[in-house]
Amino acid sequence: MADDADLTPAAIMARAPEYFQADRSKGLAVVCQWELSGERGGQWHLDVADGTLQVIEGVAENPNVTLAMSDETFVKLLTGRMDGTAAFMTGRLKVRGDMGMALRLQSLFRSPGK
């Protein structure tokens, strides 16, 4: 596994379909917007629809949930080096929209670090 210096948000997003667990998203329809600040940040959204996943660079029109954080926090969260609850409680992760869906999203993906 690459270290954090080599693992970028863009690389993680590009590989998100590899980590997507389609069987866990049957019957689910959600759009999740990611807003990442920092040098390697950017905006992406994930469109999950009944077992399928699309990763799209840019801003979604009407996301169900928006997750905002630094690029560094994103890499740590998605590789399992930081707990989502801890990131939220310390203000490193900001959630707008459906909080329940934000919590459910992590169960739809295996960690790139595993």
C-alpha cells in the first residue's frame, strides 16, 4: 500500500469502484458530494443506485449528503487511519444533509488500506 504522500484523493476516487461492495447497496439511491480542500483537493460526487456506482468529478445538483474535509483528512479516513466519528467530533469532517446516509456510506466500501 502506498503511503499518504503517494495516495491522493484523485487516485482514491478513480479506484473507488474497485472497493465498492455492490451487494450492500441493493435498493439504495443516494448522491454523496465530496468537497475536499487543500493542495490535492477537489470536488467529486458518488452516485449510488441499486447496486451501481458512478464516480463523477465536479458538483452534484442535489446531493443527499455532502462531506467536507481537507485532502489529508480524506486520505486518512478512507485508508482507515482516522475514525469518521472522531473526525466529525473534532471538526475535521463536516456533514451537510442526511447524517444517517453519511454513516451508511462507509459500509458500502472496503478500505483501500485493506
